[in-house]
Amino acid sequence: MVRKLALNDTSARGVTSVTRASAVYEQLRSDIVQGVLAPGSKLKVEAMGTRYATGASPIREALSRLSSEGLVVRTELRGFSVAPLNWDELPTLTQNRIELESLTLRASIEKRDQEMEEELVLLMHRLSRMPRSLSTEHFEPNPAWETLHNEFHRVLLSRCPSRWLKAFCTNLADEAYRFRQVAASKSFSSRNVNAEHMAIFEAAIEGRTDEAVLLLAQHYTKTSSVLKSQAPD
């Protein structure tokens, strides 16, 4: 009996350790994607441990995972740092995103169902009522809008049966979001993003696949053009 309890205790500690490492990974990843941790900033294990109130092991595991995803850079002598943004790569990122999401969206529309339509209807309703900027005088990203926006694009692709395609799309979307956070400015307010989303939504739920794919490509191309015009000097 004692031995069985010990084994169960060890198992419990193992589960807790895995859960903690996953939580740290998600927190760190979110802070990088949202720009809380700026591109190029150093990620010292001790400092990160203090920031996320955890030990060195979960931090190292999270940094290793993020390094494999390209969000963190590891150098031999300088340790870990947030991957820099290369603005020359933005056109390639945009094109890759369009190509992969076009494939994924086609498959998702083909497998669309009533639940997907209801999810998109609710998201469109919420997006239309949520201000994109927290300020009316200058552009200040609204986290609530960003969450709804990300969920809208996720649901659009959600019925695609390929988990690999969806995973690739998520990684590219996160990288594009990093550019958006750095380049955010008032000029975004002159663009009717809600109308673009509505057009994509209507084409998708009505099964007008070619039109939905074209509209999505135009949506990303416009965003890329705006970002490029606001690239840091």
C-alpha cells in the first residue's frame, strides 16, 4: 500500500510539472506574440522565473519549445532572446499565409456545418459592436477586439480536417500579429475592417468558396501594405 501511494504521488508530481511547464509556455508565448516582450529583448532564465513565478526547468522547456517555433532565438554565448522582426520578410510571410490559408479555408468551407455558421454569426455580431481602438484620438489596440478577431479567423478555418495545415496557419498568424503590434497606429482607423470580415463571412457560409478565398487574400494583402508603410525606420 505504501509503495502504491508513493507511485501515485510521483505520478501526481509529474502531471503537475507538465501542467506547469505548459502554462509557462502559453504565458510566455502570449507575451511574445502580443509584443509585451519586445523583439530582440533578452530572456534570461532567472528573470523569466521571477516574472512567471516558477523554477528554471519550466522556463527552459518553454524557451526550447518557442525556439523550435521561431519565436525565440538561442545563441551559444548570449542565451535566449525574442526573435527579431525582419520587415523584409513581411511580403513572403503574407504570401505564405495566403497560400496556406486558401487551402485550409477551401477545406473548411467544404466541411462547414450549422455549428460553424452559428459561431461565425456570433463572432461577427460581437466584432461589429466592439471598438477596435481603446482611444478615439489615436490608435490603441483593444485586447478584447483582438481576441474576437483571432477567434473569427480561427473558426473560419476550423472545419479543415488537416491539423497540420491549421497548425501552420496558426504559426503564421501569430507572426503576422507580432508585426501588427509593432506597427499599430491611427491610420488603421480609416479602414473598414468590419466590412471586410462581413464579406468573407457571407461568402464562406454561403459556400462561395472562390470568392471567400479571394476576399481573404485581399484582406491580408491590405493589412500587409499598411504594415509595410509603418515599418520602423
